[in-house]
Amino acid sequence: MKCIPFLLLTLSLVALTAGAQEFNVYKWVDDEGVPQYTDRPPNAAEATATGIRSRRTDPSAVMARAEQEARQESQQADTFNAAEDEASSTAAERAQTLDERRANCARARERAETYNTAQRLYRPLPDGGREYLTDEELDNARNAADQAISAWCD
């Protein structure tokens, strides 16, 4: 039982060193005078070691890295699109709010003009009759209209 962890460690080290096997790069010149670079020269006597050491490419690691980069790019694109959508929806909300403020400002100005130019103001009753405002109620209504203008138009 005690040798199982040692065995697993040994096997994992062997697997790592096998996957990360380094090799030398050699330079040699072919029959046509073209320099060639390889890890296995056809004739060891003609090849010279370049001093460059390299590792074999692990295709599964390359694919895993490419998939991870694609996921990251996708996430960045999603984040960018979400931010762009939020910005455009925020701009649309601002435009809608601005339109509402303009409409409310226009209504407040109309109401204030009506209160200031009318000789007598009234409240309609449920039976169709009218209840005329007192001077104090009229002053309160005019003040409320002026406050509405300040709230919506500034």
C-alpha cells in the first residue's frame, strides 16, 4: 500500500518527461546547396549541431490551448456585446426619459398658464357640477404649477 503513491509519482514523472522530450536541431546542406534544419539529419557526419534545443509539439496540448483561447475570445466578445447592449439600452432609456421630461414640462407650463390667466378655477363634481376654488386654493394651485415647472423644465 505504501508503494502505490511512489508508483503513481514515478509514472507521472515518466509521462511528463516523455511528453516534454527535448531534442537538438541540426543544420546540414543538401546536394543542391540548400541549408536544411532537422532533428534527424540523414548523415550525422555532415550535420552540425546548432545549439538550439526544442521540444516536440504535443497536438493535444495545442488543441487544448486553442480551445481555451477560443473560449476566452468568446467570453470577451460576449462581455463586449453585453456592454454595447447596455450602453445602447442606457442611451435609449436616456432618450425616453428626456422625451418624458419634455412632455411633462410642456404640460406643466400649460397648466401654469391656465392657472395664471383664468379668472376663476373650479373642480368638477361627480354629478357634473362645479366647485369653484377659493383665493387660497387658487394660490396653492398656482404655486404647485410653478413647482412642477421647476421640477420638469430645469
